[in-house]
Amino acid sequence: MKAGSKFPERLKTSVKHVLAGMGLAMIALPAVGQELNLTVSGQTLSGQSFLLIALVTVLSLAPGLAVMITCFPFIVTVLSILRQAIGLQQSPPNMLIVSLSLFLTWFIMEPVFQAAWADGISPLIAGTIDLSTAFDRGISPFRMFMSQRVDIATFASLADLRPETAGITDTASAPLSLLVPSFMLSEIARAFEIGFLIFLPFLIIDLVVSAVLMSMGMMMVPPAVVALPFKLAFFVVANGWSLISGALVRSYF
């Protein structure tokens, strides 16, 4: 009986708490509906919130932008092919290759980044231009960079696939939906061409080692294991990292 008498008391207490919460919510609704008109450093709070959201969005899209409209895909593809040519599967690790590619991309693209900041982002933060104008000005340096690296045959083949873009020959004024994939395909194709040239000396070392092992009757010894120290020594003596990195950078200037 005592347990049954306590149950209604608990139910009443819970109902009181729910009603009190609903009352507080109804009192707070008019305050939520008020428009914020606070001004900080000449900008409204809503304007600063919008800029903060835009900045966070741009930062979240930064990896995708680095892959699409910079020299990053070209560099990371060449370095990955180099690792395969030497015969190393996990060294240097992927993180190191990506990090080196990012910093080389930064070194190459820094003038483009500075131009995009000065022409588009800085005036937008200062409030002198709107978002649409800032986007057009900010993307213009990247558009110029991509147009100089696009393969004309690749660009024309993609342009002919759509009636809206058929006949476009000016890469600088082409829509981004056409310019960006043309640029990426051109960079990947160029990276594979350089990768072929990188593979040749290491392939010769593999063939020589295989021929020597067969002539010695050591057919059970994997040629890749024996050739790996010779390929590493050849790459180190030739100062391969500096030569390849310098060649990649010079190809953009």
C-alpha cells in the first residue's frame, strides 16, 4: 500500500515539472523571435555569422579544391609513380608523399593564392564587394592558371560532348564545368608521361639484375629483392629527390 500511495505523488510531481518547463518555453519564445541588431566593428552580428559560416565552408572544401584547381594532382601522381618504380610499397608513406605534394603545391601556387586573396577575399571581408563579385575575382587567377596547362585536344573533346559548350576554343573564358575536368585530365596525362620516363632507368636495373641471376643459376632468388638496394643506391647517388622536385617545380614556370 505504501508503494501504491507513492506512485500518484511521483506522477503529480512529474506533471508539475512538465508544466513548468512548458511555461518557461512559452515565456522564452518572444525573446527568440527578437531580431538581433548588435553591431561589432561596423558589421552586424548576422553579417559576421555569415562570414564565419562561409569561412568554415571554404576550409571544409579546401582538400577538394586542392585536388581540382591546383598542381597537386600532377605532383602527387608523379611521386606515387616514383615510389612504385623504385619498388617500395610503403616507404615513403602516403602521408609523407601527400605532405610533400602539398608544400610543393603551396610553393608553386603562392602567387595565385596571393592574387586571389587580394582581388576577391580581402575586398569581401572589407565589405566593398558582394559575394558574387568576390567569387568571380577570386577564381580568375585559378582560371588563368588552369587555362595555361590545359591540353587543347582534351579540352576540345570534352567541349564537343555537350551542345552548350560545343565550339568553345578559348580556355580562359570557358565555364568551370568544362575547364576543371579538362585541366585535371591534362595534369594526370602529363604525370603519366613523366612517370614513364622515371620508370625507365629502374626498369633497366631490374632487367640487368634478372639477367645476372639467371646466368648464375639463381632462379629461385626474387630479382626485385636483389635489385632494390641497387635502385636505392642509384637514386641516392643521383640526388633523385632534389632533381625530380626541381623538375616538377620548373615545369610550372
